[in-house]
Amino acid sequence: MEYPIEVERLKKVYRLYKRPADRLKEIILRRPFHVDFEALNNISFNVKEAETFGLIGENGAGKSTLLKILAGTLRPTSGQCKLKGRVSALLELGSSFHPELSGRENVYLQAAILGLGKREVEAIYPEIVEFSELDPLFLDRPVKTYSSGMFVRLAFAVATCTDPDVLLVDEFLSVGDIHFQKKSLDRIMSFRKAGKTILFCSHNMYQIRNLCQRAIWLKDGKIEAFGETENVVAAYEQYQRRKNGLEEDELPINIPTQEEQRQTGGDSAPVKLEEIRLLNAKGQESLKFQSHERMFLEIKAKVLDAHAIFHVALVLERDDGLKIFFSSTKADEIAPIKGCKNATISLEIPELPLLSGLYKWYVYLLDEHAIQVFDMAEGILTFTVRADPKEMCLIYIPHRWIIEKQ
């Protein structure tokens, strides 16, 4: 069986020198003045047709080296990788742009590198310009005069408008402002829906879980785990727990955070949180509840874009940081919210299973894919729960006793 991406016994070794002159000394004296560093060691895996495949690992694990080898910008020391069809890489966007050339000239140059002829580039050029949303006047100016936002817009447009068969993606949600990030995410999701093969590298486990069927975890240049996404991510999270000295049940739920996304809220967000309230069984606002009492979490959202489509996600946390509960309209297979100016979303908890303690809610407004964060309110509505003194620990689990005597 032929795969779109096949990697076999891939190895990359860098020679590290203490001083630049040591390179010359090594040639003249015919003895080593370097130390070998194995960035990748015996990496083998394959990616199936139409699969979205995840790549995870800590900084320095070898992810960028692997992506560069797959993209063809770096040669391996040994082993081989085979990629079938046209390959486009969203890695260091615009890194191969020539600063002295105009935007138009760079479009033709990059498209030629991707294997397109002049007529093919001319056919898709209007689409590239339209997607990048750049003023046509700037396209005839050197890209060194572009702002960073203009630069990545054009680079992303070139990489995705060439209709690749295989897409290599590294943290695509860091592209431009929130409007263009949404546009970029929609483009990636359209590729996924069209059956393109995607290799997606990210530090965001929420995105990996939601997008990828399988994944690999790289650690110190080697494959630590490979297989179904949930199994690989679970192993990686368990490693992070041990590394950080946390207990088994103290792992935070991986949801999009402002630090990871860096585009949350702001004036350009199509939908924003207006008000969040906790209500008791009588419909009254309250921050004090009894265990087993009915609770309503009411969220009011203001829709600023008539075309906005969004989901809601929630996390419940104890005051010591332990994440207790996660849910979203997407995960519960509820249709995304759209076609309104305002929306009120309520979560009903018929019988609060929490026992005595201090708790708080995290609320997120996400796009229709439940990937991109439009707005968030973290650690709000701190409330207390009181329980019967005979009930201890964290939650109450409905149960019954069965005793048989003989």
C-alpha cells in the first residue's frame, strides 16, 4: 500500500562546534573537533490518505526538524521520506520569500517551487490576492516593506491556494488577526473535508484531539508513542504530570487558552460574552449552593457579526486548580448557534453532585469547529457548596448497597 507520507528510519545528526574555526581545523587536521547531536533517531511512520495526523512533543523534541525534512528544506543524515502529490508547508510562513522582490514576484517564485507553471500561477493569482486581502498596490512593492501581518497573509494564501495534496501545518492559528485566523482555519477545515492529507503539529492538545485521527509523540528525537490520538495524547499528558510533580488526577483539561491562541476577544471578535450568571432552583442569582441542589449557568452572548456561527464550552474547576468537569455544545452534538443578534445559553445541572468546597467556572465562545476561541471568561463566578457533614470527599455518586447473607 502506498501512503501520501512515508517515513522510514529517518535520522538527522547535527555537528556542533565550540568555535567557527574548529570547522576548518577539522578539515586540515583530519580529526574531529565537533560533537554529534541527534535531532532525530530512527523515525518511522506513515500517514494514510485523507488522514489528519498529529505531531506533538516538547520544544527541542525534533518536531521542527522533522517538518523541515518533510517539506524538503532540510536533508536527513540517513533514512528516507516519500511524499506523494503536491506538498505545501505552513511552517515558518514567508521564510523563503525574497525581501527585495515584490509580492507579485514572490507569488510566482513560491508557486514555481511548488511545481506550478506560469499559466497555472496566472490562473490562481486572483484567488491568492483575494484571499490575502492585500491592497493590489502593495503587490508590486518589495515584501521587505510589508508589515508582519501582510507578510503572513500573502504567504498563507500562496501555500493554500495552490491546491496541495499534502499539507504540513505548524500551529496555523497563529496567522494574522482574529478575522484572518478564522479565514485560515476555514481553509484548513475545507482541505480536511475535501480529503486532503494533513500533518498537523501543535502544542495545543485540544486541537490535536479534535482534528487528528492518529498522532506521534516525539521525545528527544525518538518516537515515544504512535497510534490513536487519544492514546498518544493521554501518554504525553501522563508524562507531563510526572514531570511537573502532579498527582494522577491533577491534569488540567486541555482546552484552548488565551496564552496558546493569542487572539481571544478584541474588537474584531464576531461574538462576545455579555453576562454570565449562576441561578438556583428558584431562578435567583446565587453563589451559595447545597449539594444535590439544582443549578443553572446562564450565559448571554452578543453577536457582532451577522454571519457568526459559534459553540459554547465550559469547564468547572475547584479552587485548588483541579479541573472537575468539561462540556461543550459541540461535544454534546448540539447544533452551533447562528442567525441571531443575541443569544442566551443555559446549562442546567438538575442535582449538583459536588460536596463541600469552593469552585469556579470557565466559559468559552468557540467557532463552529470548536477550535478557535472568540471570547472567554476564566475563573469567574466563584461559588461555594455545602453538604451534609456525613458526606465527604469531592462528589456524590448515586449508588445503592446490596448485601446478601447466607
